[in-house]
Amino acid sequence: MSPVGAQSLSGALVRSKKWLLVPVLNPAIDRVARVSALTIGAIHRPDAVSVSAGGKGVNAARAAHILSANVRLLLMLGGHAGRWMEQALEEEGLPARAIWLEDETRTCYSIYDQRSGELTEIYERGGTIPVDQWAAFAASFEQEIAHVDGVVLSGSLPTGVPDDAYQILVRSSHRAGLPVFLDTSGDALLSALPENPEVVKINHHELGDSLGISCEDQEGLLSAASRLRRLGAQRAIITQSSEAVYAMDSDRTIRLRPPAIDGGMAVGSGDAFMGALAWSFVCGEPIESALRLAAGVGAANTLTLGAGRFDPGQARRLATECRVDDLKQRPQ
């Protein structure tokens, strides 16, 4: 989807000359199919299919691009699938620089069951990254950060990339004076936190697994956000599916309630949220308006088949329907 119509979102965001860099270590071709009802062991004929270049970082970049962001991608691609992705990104108007691998770029499959409203996802593992290709990626990253205003690090790490890869990229970004917006989990998250990324965005399931604590209610979520900040995150933003978003920094603790909508195609909604959030922050938007826009974009994504895709006018309307409350919890 082109950024046509993004004027309806925010004049400041549209006019901004800033750039985001989105390195993607584990991209994928995303195939999303919608079926009337999913039955194990049966043959299905989807009534709609979306095929696009994907991976969490690519989806976030696409969402920011729809908001008229200036975005550059740095990816590891391989084989015929990688060539297809490169062409698809070019057709979308997303400039990309690729480090080429021998292994084929992976494919991820999502099936939306209209009867139950449930989503079944099958994600291939990425290939093993040779040491010299990781070194080439890190060197290219150092070149790219000289020309941008913020860095989005999103997604899992493929085999062969060091567990502290995001820590290395956050450190390099900070040496260049750039803010970092981080969306990952597990060891990749924990290793990066001591570098004090400006924003850590994570869903409550991944946060609970990463910290080994329960994040199923507000008390647990706020406790986890506090711990995330103590570990190094300057601003912790936790999404709780379609129920709420919690944001905590040194000044405020905020709860946002997204609009109630009947959208079940949630593939890439969290990524779309991240793209809108990072672009808003790099353009200097205050936290409340950044959260509203991000939540509106994430909600609009659930109404469109395909990851990181939405109607910008619809996102703007949904953003105005969000409810934002300051919580009494004192940030820690």
C-alpha cells in the first residue's frame, strides 16, 4: 500500500525529513490465507490470500512507510525467495540493502479461520548465518547509521548470529547518537537492555517468558515494566493483545485502551504498532499521541489481510477512539 492518504494522519509526520533504519536479520516471505473454517486433515480453498515480504522488521517498516516515513531496510536474504523479496520491496517503494546468503530466505504461513476467529501460524526457522556474513551485515550497519535519525530493531535472531547481536547494534547506534526502538524477546532482549535502548516494546506473553514472571493482570504487567526499566529500558511499552497498552518511563505510567473492533486478522499488528510508534517518536511526537497513533494503526491492521497493511484514514479514526489514563503507579 502506498502512503497516499497519509496526509490525513499527522502533518508533522508527513512533512518530516527524518529517516528510520530497520535492520532485519531474519526476514521471511509471509503467506496469509483466510478460510471459512479450518479442519485438521482436510483440504481447504482459501477465499483470500496475501503474499508479501515480511519478518517483524519489514512489517514495521511497511507500516511506517504508509505513514509517509522515510525508511531504509538492511536485510539478510538468500536464494530465489530472497530475490523475490528484493523485488517485492522495490515495488512497494521500500529501499533495501541486502547481504546475500546461500540458504533460502524462510517462509511463514498464517491461516485465519473465520468461523472461530483464531489464527494458526507456522513459522519456518531461518537458515544458519555464516560468521563472515554476520560481519558483513554489522559493517553495512555501521555505514547505514551515518545517514539516519533512528533505528528499529525488531524480530528474532537466526542461528549463527551471536546472542548479543542486538546489544552490538544498540551500542553502535548510541555511538552515532541515534535512538533505538527495540522489539524482541528472550536472550536477544536481555543482552541488549544494559545498553539502555530508548524504547522497548514487547507483548505481555513474550515479556513474561523473557523475565520468568506472570504478566496476566495489570499488577503483574506494571511490575514487569518496572523490572524492564531497572534492567535498562528507558521507556517500557507492553501490549496486552487488544485489551490494553502500558507505557512506563521516568515521568509517567500510562494505560491505553484501544478501540473495540471486530478485526481478527492480527498478523503483523504488533509490528505495525511498532512502526508507527518509532516514526512518531523520531519525529518528536509526545508519548500520548504516539501511543494513540500506534494503537490506531495496530487496530486498523486487524481489518486488512496481510501484515503491516492498513488504511491510514481508518487508523486515524481509530486513534481518536483510544482511551488514555495516567496510572497512580510511581515509575521505578
